[in-house]
Amino acid sequence: MPPSLSAWMAKSIPENDFSGDIPWTPLKRPVSETVFALMTSAGISMKTDSPFDMERERREPLWGDPTYRKIPKTAVETEIDVNHLHVNTDYVKQDMNVILPLKRFIEFEADGTVGALAPTAYSYYGYQMDPRVLLNETMPRVAADMRAEGVEAVLLTPT
Amino acid sequence: MGLVARFLEENGLSTVVLTMVPEFNREIGIPRIAAIEYPFGRVVGEVNDDAGQRDVLRAALSILETAETPGEVVHLPFTWHEAPAETKWHPPEISPVIKLYLAEIKKAGAEARK
């Protein structure tokens, strides 16, 4: 990160450790028996879906698209679209596993590292200055989708 | 991303966040963090480095079994193969919000260099 940007961001991060309650769901069984879903904030969508909205953010710099997209676990690079105005998206277009490691988890499923990878992965857009719509409208749908596929644990990967 | 992890934990799902900015934990309280000094846009590893990606992911997953305290940050022992100054992660155009706050960012940088 450029030093100036890092210094600016540091201004909004407190110096002390977080002191409030942190929600906690312990793993119910070993990783090797657990059903996983992957979720990333990388702005990935299937080409068959509508892309994340970059034009509105260009007009309204403090707005970020609060919706989500489902990504089937079998998706490959030629089937996805990536939109993000805050990072370079070239790498994920070459190898989506750098941020949404579906192939690695399919390998983990086969070699028993994890119990299973759920059929669906999830992507949202990792720039939410006001996260209310994301948390109050989008994520309840994602959680319901996950429950319907028996998901027990989630690996989250930011942009 | 931390707020999303908190939401999922409240809804009965265990989470681990693999991130290059664990500092956000101090702001919002993230349940489990695997911290890694990898660039934005490639948090799992380098393009086509399947073995390296697997190592990072296995280390992140192990935290689900070992973390005992909410808010635990585990720093993963991986080093990116390029020096920070040589690592490209920037978007091709300056993002809209950075454009909006550019003067403030430059000022914070100048103050930090004093």
C-alpha cells in the first residue's frame, strides 16, 4: 500500500484492541468433516449475470454496489467477470484461485482436507462506506442460501 | 468483510477471514483472522502457484480448529515473493473515493514523513 494511503487509513483505525462482544460459532466437527462455502468481496459475477455497478460509483464515490452474486463451484475463468475500482483485477481474471480458491477447495474435498465444498460460492463488492444494505438485506439472503446447502463454515477472502 | 464475518457467526456459521489488513479487527472485532502480508487482489497467493495457494489455505483453515478466543489474529508465516515497491496491485484508474480524498491522503502522507 502506498505510505500516504496507509497513513491516512491508520487515522480511522483505533490504537487499542476491540473491547466489545464478538459473535462466535465454534466449529462443530473437524475441518476434515465440515461443509465449507467460499465468499469473496472481489466483485466477481458470472458472465450470464448482471455485473456489479461501477458506473454509479463513478458518479457517487461514497457508494458501493451492496448486492451479491452466486458463483457455482465449477466456475472457470472464462465464465466470470470481475469488477472492482480499488484493486487490479488482472490477476483474478488469469487465475480466480488467487482470491476465490474454488479449484483448491475441490482438491481439498477430494483429498479429505475438508468435508465438502458447497455447490455455491458468493461474491459481493468490497467497498461499502455505508454497510447497512449489505448487512440488513444482502447478507440475510446469503446466510439463507448457505443454510439451504448445509454450509457450516465460511472462508472469507477480501479484495 | 469483518462485519460480514460477524453477521455469519451470529447466524450459526463459523468463519475465518484471510486478510492483509488485520488492523480492522481493532475497529470492529472480527471472530477469526488469518493475517498474511500478501498484496490486495491476490490474498491466497500468486497466479498459478497451486502449491503455494494450498499451503496458505491449509494454514488459514487450521485456525478454525485452534482459535479459542473470539477476535484471535493468527499471523501466517508466508512472505510474498516480490518487494512491496515492486508489487503491482493498483487499479488502472484512481478509484473514485481516492480522487475525492486525494488532498487529505497527501497531507496524511506528508505528516507521517515528518
